[in-house]
Amino acid sequence: MLGGVGLGGPRLWIAGGSDRAKYRAVDRWVVDSGGEGWELLTTRFELVVRKVAVGKSRVVVDGPSNLGLRPPEAGTVPGCYKLAGAVRDQGFLSRIGAEDAGCVTPPRYDRGDWKPGDGVFNAEAMASYSGKLADRVGKLVDDGKFVVLLGGECSNLLGPTLALKRRGRYGVAYLDGHSDFRTVDNDAHVGAAGGEALALVTGRGQADLTDLEDLSPYVRDEDAVMLGYREDEAYLESLREAGIPDWSALAIIDDPAGAADGVLRHLERDDLDGFWVHLDVDILDAEVMPAVDSPDPGGLQHEHLRQLLKPILASPKCVGFDIGIFDPDLDPDGRYAAELTDTLVAVLTD
């Protein structure tokens, strides 16, 4: 509902509820220490001020699972399980003023004698781990914390979305250089859950991952958005058939603020209890982030990612954020860890 008084030109309004979708946020500031502040919104003709919740304390938890990726070569395991350590080594917790919620230790990576056609490898271990991750994340959300989950890889999203489905109806903003919407219906076979994570959390795939605790889907199609895919995305048709709004990397590069505004219009709806943000760092261009399992050209620069993420994470309806896929084994001098951490700090702080 909007209310206000005419000012003889542009009008000053107090905005609330779904009216937020009509405007673009241009500033946000705290007016007291009690967890409330004001958000400045604008259109061409109106200035809108609305009270928002701010100041939720941040907490960092490690989820160093590599269960959903293929091994980079025979006899090795994916190195993304080192992401959390590499980011912590850059002083991440102190720089964002976060509490330390420890680590949810994953099971051993072991594909055994898996072969194509056997479904998702490491599925049993992944299902068990997702439940443990959901327990930890859910408790932190219940305590009123903003959760930053350091992965890991994209199947980590099963844990937070399961935790949130236990509590209500939540959306997800899926930021990734690929749609991760592979299923047996649009490809020859599945296997690496990291390439199927958005499909899995929206209920597509084998029940031992998609229907934990009989809660499938963890996220409804209409409550998801996908951002960052390249122009040759293989599963775009399937994504659009599902009705999931999408922004390509090129669209984001052209207007990061506009993409963020579109995400917020979709996920700040009154019928959602909140939303979670997933970031696969291969949304970045291979030139600035080659330390991933599938680096591709045509992606975002760090500045584009900052402009996109900052307003989304600042939303009072955003309850948490997970980061995955960065592989320190591919970053011997630590350069890319430092640049990634700088971006994460920038989007999580004022």
C-alpha cells in the first residue's frame, strides 16, 4: 500500500509490500541501531521512502563438499573443497564482521565403479550431507543470522533449500555460468550433480536427492531465477519451458542494476518468506576467473558481479548466500582467491 502527500512536483511516498516491485532502489541507510532503516526508491516522477530491516548479523559456515563434480583427471578429486580455506586465508570473516559457525564436514569423495547411466554419482553421500547441511543452515536462519556458506560446489544448494523448505516457501537466485538444468529428459545421462543443481532443487531428477524428507520440490519453478549463462547454453529451452526467468551474461553486462532490479521484483513478493542466493564463480569470465572446472569466455567482470549481487544480498528478504566452484589447486599464487574475496567483501559490506 502506498500513501503520501503531493509536493508540487515529484511526490514523497511511503512504500511497502508488493509496491516495491514498481521502483528501483538507489540508496539505503540505517537510522537507528534496532535493526531498522530506510530505503530510497525512485522512478522518473516519484521519490519513495520505505522502512526496511537491516543489520542482520552475518555468520560464515564452511560446506567443503566436492561430491557433485567430476574428477579433473583420473586418480584425483576436485579441488573446490579448498575454497573455504582459501577465502578465509584472505581475512574474509574479519573483513565482513562475521561470526564463525564452523564446518559441516562432507563424506569422502568416492565414485566407486560408477558409469554413465547409473544416475548421479555420490548420491547417497550427497543426500546424507544435504541433511546435515540443512540442519546447520536452518538453525542459523532461525537464530536470525544472515548465512554465508563457503563451498564446495553447486550441489551444496540442496542443503540450504531443504532447510528453507522445512520452514516455508522460499525462492532462489541462481547465479552461474551454466544453467545447471541437465536432466535425463534433455541429455543422454546425468552424473555430476553440480551440473544439475538447479534441476534438482526444483524437483527434477532422482528421488533420493530431489525428495528428501518428502519435501520435493525444495523450490518451485515460479520462485527461481537464473542469471549468468553464456549464449551457447545447452538447456535454455528446458529452463524457459519451466517458466524460470533468466538473464544471460551479456544481458547482465549490459545492465547489472537492471538485472538485480528484475530479480528483486520477482523474489521480494509477499507470497515468499524469503530467498537464498547461489553463486558459482564461473559466472565470471575465464580471463578473470580461470580457477574453475569449466571456465568459459563471455562472462562477467568482477565489477559487473558486484553491481549485480550487492542490491540482491541487501534485500531484507535475502536470508543467505552460498559460493562454490572456485578451485585453489588452479590458483597456485593465490591471485584469484584474493580477487574473489575482494568481490565477496564488497557485496557483503557497505
